Amino acid sequence: MSSILVVGLSHRSAPVTLLERTTVTVDELVKLLHDVHQTASVDGAIVVSTCNRIEVYADVDKFHAGVSSISELLARHSGVPLDELSRHLYVHYEERAVQHIFSVACGLDSMVIGEGQISGQLRSALKIAQANDTIDRALGEVVQQALRVGKRARNETGIDRAGASLVTVGLSRAGSLEGRRALVVGAGSMSALAVATLARAGIGEVIIANRTYERGAHLARSVEAPARAIELADLRPALAEADIVVSCTGSTGLVITPDMIETPLFLLDLALPHDVDPAVRDLPGVTLVGLSDLRDADDATAEADSEAVRRIVCEEVQAFQLALIAATVAPTVVALRSKAAEVVDAELGRLGGRLPGLDDKARDEIAQTVRRVVDKLLHAPTVRVKELAASADGDTYTEALRELFDLDPKAPEAVIRAEDVL
């Protein structure tokens, strides 16, 4: 039977400089996804790649082979030597893997606790895996449940308020935004969040610079604030106009360098690899906030909400594990009840042949009595085998039930009915 495995690295296990080196584009992500899925020990795979993490979730039938293959593929696709990369990789398996992805979906593992973007990023990763046919039923159910757990955590606690997005926390360091002019470099999802955040804060004007002008113009039209789009080639004069810059492109090289800055400026660099040359910190009147500066941005007052979410995660993990156990036992229970029903039907048929004079009312009463007796006899063992299945040697009880009653839980009827029950 396969099990869920997580292999990855994040801001918690690796420095930003290493995360920058392991960043993958969408095309590279798809290639990595296919390579993982084609590994002999992997039945399903999904890759989550964000500005502060890259993780491979896989449904594997061999733990050590799965870890080894995925680690080697991460090294190959990132270009980081395996011996260097492995020092920062973390591995979670089975129940710990489920707990990890539930925590990730809730924002507990984010650089800023509770930030809501991770749900969208996880959902996007799921869609990519589905589109590329790399995800199987077991892994899909884990990811879907993780998204539901994340939604429950946000509905029942204040975790999304306690831990604002990276954009909000980063911009909070710029002081008042009202009436000022902002330049947003890039037009992706993070840029859209930045534009919306700036608009809500009363920014005077937003300039959006993007390689594709139409995409930048579309983003400018979507915001309820004075906004306009420019070509990325016009970035230098736009920097001279701006008070605040938020840069989050997918570029693999530097976008903003010291020679481009002529006036005092606040820069928020949320890109990975970074867009802004760190040397701009040496310029007078220039403040640069990057991902590494936000690493410790968690608000201490969020601890109560975080603890409430941790309890939700523990509760959901336990419920999920019990559901998995029930799923393994269900075909055997269904097979037992199906066999009992066959015996009852056969005996009632034989009785009808031997006592042809029975009227319909008597026949129905006898049938109901026999079925009630059988149901009562089967109730205790079927309930007990489900309870015992959660114990350390739970499989032995299910196997014993199969042996004692000569059951075939793989029979089509048992499998179909078990799926209906689940």
C-alpha cells in the first residue's frame, strides 16, 4: 500500500540565497513534476513552488527509494549539488506528511503566519498536477482535505488577521501610504495583491511596469485607484517618480540596480530570485526590505490564534487517519455482510420450498426475524474490527476476519459498496 511523502525546503530550513537558487519557472516545474511522477516508486505527485518554499508531495510505495529519487531530482532541476541541498531538505512521511500539508494550507508554516496566499498557491499546484495527470486518488484526497482544513481554520479563528500577507507586512514598514506614488514591477498574482493593498491604503497613484504592457494595463484597469501601466523599458524614469516600489517579477536576473535610483526610495523586493540589487542599501535615503527581512515578521499577538489552528490541524489529522483506516476495513466488512446476506437469502429460499403453504405475512415475518438475528450477530464483530484497526497491529484483526469467514474483500461487489459507504 502506498503512503504520502513530503520532501522539500523552505524559509524554515534554508537561507533565502539557497531558496533563490532552487526557484523553478512554471515550465521547469512541470518538467520536475513529470520526472517525479515517472519514478518507479511514485504513484502520484504534486509540486508546490512559492517564493519561500519548494516541496514535492508524492504517493509512494517505498519510503527510502522515494526520498532518494525526489532529492536527486530536486538537485538536478535546481542545479544545486545534492550534498549541499540535502543539508536543508526536510522529509515527512505518512501521518507527519498529512500534518505538514494541513499546516501549510492553514498558513502555519508560512514566513508570515496565517498569510492567505498559500491556499491559492496550493490550489494552483493541484490544478497543474491534474492537468498533467500526475496526481492519483489518494494524494488528491489529501490535498483537497488540506484546502478544506485551511478554510476551516480561517473561518473559525483569526489566523488570517493575525498573520497578514507578505505584501501587507512589507508595506507596513514604508509608513503611511496615503497620497504617495507607488511603482509595482510585475503583473502576476503577488503584484495584483500589492496593487490591491496599496489601493485600500489610499495610495495617490500606482504605476505598473511589466514586460507585457497589456497585462499591466489589465491590472491597472482592475484597481479602484488612479493607476496606469508602462513598459518595463520605461522603468528608470518611473523610479524617479515613485516614493514606494514593490517588485515581484519572475526574472532570473536583477531588475533594479543602484545606478537606476536617483531619489530617496522605499523598495519592497518580494521576488525569488530577488529583483533588487542588495547594493542599493548603501544609497542615501534608500530603504530595501526583502524576503529575508520578513522572516521574523510574525506578530506575537497571533500566538493564541496559531495555537487554535494547531488544535484544528491535530483534530483534522486524526479524523483523516481514522477515515483511512475505515477505508481499509470497509471492503472486508462489506464482504462479510454480503456473504451473510447470501446465506440468509439461500436459507429463506430453501424454507420457502419446504413450506410452500406459508402465507406472505408469515414469510415476511420469518425473513425479517432471520435478518435481524444475523445483523445483531454481525454488529459487534464489525464495530470491533473497525476499532481494533486503529491499533498498532490492527491489520491482523482484519486479516483474521477474512480468514475465519473466507472473505474476498477485492470482489467487485465489496469494493463498489465500500466506495459507496465512504
